[in-house]
Amino acid sequence: MAIRQAEPTAKSEAVTLDIAARIATLSPRECQVMEGLVIDYKMPDMNGVELATRLRHRDISAPIILITGYPDENISARAAAAGIRDVLLKPHLEESLVTSIRGAIQDGHPASACGTGH
């Protein structure tokens, strides 16, 4: 499996934002088929920890894996507080991402991955 880090463009940043906004507004039915999320830390209008926090406030219980090329000393603690399963560092994701996704799927999550929110 080859994973390449693409240079961001205005179009890719807009798509990332659209996807993040869409994920944050998933319906309960859509959440039931979601087995997990891999989200990037750096996005145009919010970061991955903020997105995870929004999802958890909506009672979305699917496992979340955060990838980042911008680690700092507090990211693991902030990620854990947001309910993120794993934090993986770019650019060498290949094996760690596969391992983390397999673990998340094997651990499973409740059938109702979404709730009504708070």
C-alpha cells in the first residue's frame, strides 16, 4: 500500500472542508454503516481534534484515527480527550495506518454509532 502526501491546493482544501462539514452533520442512519473515520489534523476551518469533539458531542461512537504532520507535545492528550483512538504521524503511515484500522475494526463499536447529540 502506497500512501503519498499531496500538496494542498485551494480545491483540495475546499473538498476537505466540505467532507468535514458533511461528516459533522451525518444522520443517525448514515452513522449506522460507518465503521470508522481517518481524519487529518490540519484542515482549513477546524482541526481534526475539533471535528472529533463535534462528532462525540453528537454521540457518534465510531472509532476515529487522527493523522498529522504537525505533532506537538499535547496532541496525544487532546486527541484522547476528544475520543480519538490513535494518533499517527506523517509521512510514514503505511504500516501504522493499516495496523490501526485493523485494530479499530476488530474492536468494533456499538451498532448505533450515532445518537441524537447533546
